[in-house]
Amino acid sequence: MRFYRFWLIFLGIGLISLDKFSFVGFARDYVTIFIEKQVSLSIYRVRNYPLLLILNTQQQRELAKENADLQKKVEQYSVMLQQSQNQNIEIKNASMLKDDVVYNNFQQTIAKAILDVNFFANNQVLIDIGSNKNINLGDAVVNKDGVIGQINSVNKASAQLMFVTNPDFKIYLQSKTTKAKMLAQGGGHNSIIVNYIDKSDNLQVGDILETTGLDDTYPMGIPVAKVTKIFYENNGFNNAVCVPVVNYNAMQYVLVLHKE
């Protein structure tokens, strides 16, 4: 009986030593901790999965909204930067016109065009200066491309500009190549009608028509229109349809001319 007790005590001491000083105890503890960790994590996920799913979806929506807002702001800043660059170019071009010798006899003032409903409906546009800058009825308005039109209404701080395409606008022009004179009138819808063209003037599609300088409103030789179509009549004269040389949609800054 004592013999068995001795061996049981010896076996117990051996197992305790094996458990404490060998890899068996370490492996057992590692497996136990790993299993307990995975079980606890699984229970947490099961209990909180719906909440985590909703939170993740909300976060994705918020991030998507923030990304869209950021992209919109970048686009707005890009447009503003482009507009600023275009304005600087327009101002520079208008300023360069002031040094042109053909404008020496004219008082010159730079103005900004303000698009409104009249731009689309009546071929007119506002500018941001008026009688406060000595703008007067009948003053000519040009840019680097050519003639835009004429001032037809003046307020203290603004004025209305009538395009050469306005049906109420009339001007005598001449062919840039032959110098033949003819009467032009606005045709609306970005067009200019030229009447009473002598058949011997040999006007061609693509010809540029410019100011004559005889009316004291515009200097001579400023481009106004380009011929796009000619109508051959039987009354000794021809008619033509033209388009303005100025692109009104890209117009920002203009030069107002006043005869000194």
C-alpha cells in the first residue's frame, strides 16, 4: 500500500514538473487562451453584427458624400481659376487695344460685360460703367476681334450695349479686299444682313467686312462681319448674310470708344 502511495506521489510530482517546465503546459495555455479569444470574438460579432453593419454603411455614405462635396469644390475652384485666367487675358487684350494707333483719336474705357436676359432675347448686354465714366449714347464698343456694337442706353453706373446683330443696328461697311461700300443691318440670331451690294463689287463668301471710318463713330478698318452666303438678285444689287467676327459667348471685357 505504501508502495502505491509512493508511486502516486512520484507520478504527481512528475506530472506537475512536466506541466510547469515542459512545452506541454505552454501549449495547453496557448490553446486555451486562443480558444477563449476566438469564442469571445465570435460571440461579440454575432451579438453586434447588425450594429456594425449599419455603422459601416453609414460611414461609407458619409465618406461618399464628403468625396462628392470635395470633388464639387475642386471643380468649382477649377472653373473660378479658369474664369480668372480668362478675365486676365481679356483685360490684357483690351488694354493692348488702347495702345493701337487706330484708336488714338478716341477716348477709351475698359468695361465688363454683364450677361442678362437681353443677351439672348434682344441681342443686347449690360456693361458695368455708365455716365460716371463718361459713357455716352452712340459710343462704339470693340474688343480684340472687332466691332461688338454701340451704346444705346446709359445709366449712372451701367450702360446697355446693342450688338451689331440687333435688328435696330445699322452701319456702313466696306470689303476688306475691294473697299466696296455697302449697308449692313442686324438680322438677329447671330446674323448680319448686307443689302445693296453692287454686282460689280465681286463680294465672295468668306470675305471680311470692316468699318469705313466715315461715320466718326468707329475707326476705319475694324473687322465687323464675315460673309457666309450671297443672294444674287435681278435688280442690279445682291444681298448677303454674314456672322459677326466677335464671339459674344466668350466676351467678358470690352473697350468703349468715345470720339474726343
